[in-house]
Amino acid sequence: MKTTITQTQRHPYHIVTQSPWPLLTGFSSLFVTFGLTMYMHKYSLGYFLFIFGIICLISCMAIWWRDVIRESTFEGKHTTYVQKGLRIGMILFIISEIMFFVAFFWGFFHSSLAPTIAIGCVWPPIGIEPISAFGLPLLNTLLLLTSGATVTWTHHSIISGNKQESVISLFLTIILALIFTVIQVFEYIQAPFTISSGIYGSTFFMSTGFHGFHVLIGTLFLSVCLYRLIKGHFTKEHHLGFEAAAWYWHFVDVVWLFLFVSVYWWGGA
């Protein structure tokens, strides 16, 4: 006669099951790094290794996200304690992202507050025609601020249980984000300088371009939330996935305000 022993979980925490995705994501990131480095040094296989790494990385991310969504929405493993831990993790992640931009702003102010003889002791450097802050950058600022308002509207709609309004407002947020990206690409194409135009071009394109990359990530994040919202994954009490996306989007908004004031307005005056 066989005896079956059933273990009952006596704690509110989620013991994560074994998963291949962290390891595969790490290898995918390695392929992307090696491939891009080889491509920059004119190795013939660099481009293919880079594309292969990107495909693997996106696939691992999608499947990993699927597993987390399943654990949260359908298996009920994201208890109150687990959600608290995830919130802290998201806050720490955003703080680490802030440190990236601190480095870029440090480089910008280090060069602009005390310009050296090599760039003519002035800022912007001699020969650089800066982009007017009151053209496309101002329009993009209005777009991002509006998107911050619409994503807040989405949050309040979810809390009040109004699914229709939450879907509409989140859809508007994604549209505004896509318009922002298109305008920034057009701005880059029309820019009278490049990333190789000395310290001004380097600091400008690294800071604004890195922010543009974060806008793309945030847009993807919100798009996944829109799909989950339509499918009914979020409730009044449990919508941590959207909260994380909203926090990230507000972080993107605030960073852009600093970029607009310092790099576009003050730095281009």
C-alpha cells in the first residue's frame, strides 16, 4: 500500500520554480554583445551573431514574461507579500536606471559648465548649431506630459473598475508614445550635427538616444499591459503589472523634463 505525502505551503512567499530562461537570456545577451562588437570591427559573422542574439533575447523575454503572468494571474502565486517584494524590486530597478542618466548628465555638465580650450571655451562649441528647444523638443515634451496624464487616467479607471475607460486611456498613451518616437527619429535625421561632432554630439545623442530607447521599452511594457487589460487580467485589487509599467513611464517623463531643460533649452542657448 503506497502512502502519499502532500506538503502544504505554510508561508505567503513564492518559491520560484526552476526555469531555463535566466540562463538562456544571459547567453542571448552575450551573443548580442559579441555580435555587435564583431560587427563594429568588420568581422563577417558579427552581423549574423548580433541578429541571432536579438531574436533569442526577444524570445526569452516573451516566454519569461508569459510564465510570470501565468504565475500571477492564473496560479495565484503573487500574494500580498510577493507583490510587496516585486514593488521594491521595481523601485530598485528604476533607481539603477536613474544612475545611468546621472552619468550622462554628469558628462554634459562637466563639459558645458567649464568648456575647455579645445572647444573654444564656449558652449555650445564653436561650429555647432544646436536644435531649437521650442520646436520639435517642445512638442515632444507636451506629448510626454499628456501621456503621463493618460496613463494616470488608466490607473484610476482600473481602480474604479471602469474597463472601457482604462482601455481607451492606455491606448491613447501608447499612441502618444509612438508619435514621440517618430518625431525624435525625424529630429535626428534633420539634426545639423552627428554623434561624432565632438563632445556636444556625443552627450546629446547618448542622453537623448538612451532616453528614446527607454521610451521604446516603456511602449512595449504598456502594450503588454493593454493586451492583459483587454483580456481581463487586471482587477481593482491586483494590477501590479500595470503599476510597474506606470511607474516606469512616469520615470521616463521626469527624465525627459530634465533633458529638455538642460540639454535642449539651457545647453542650446
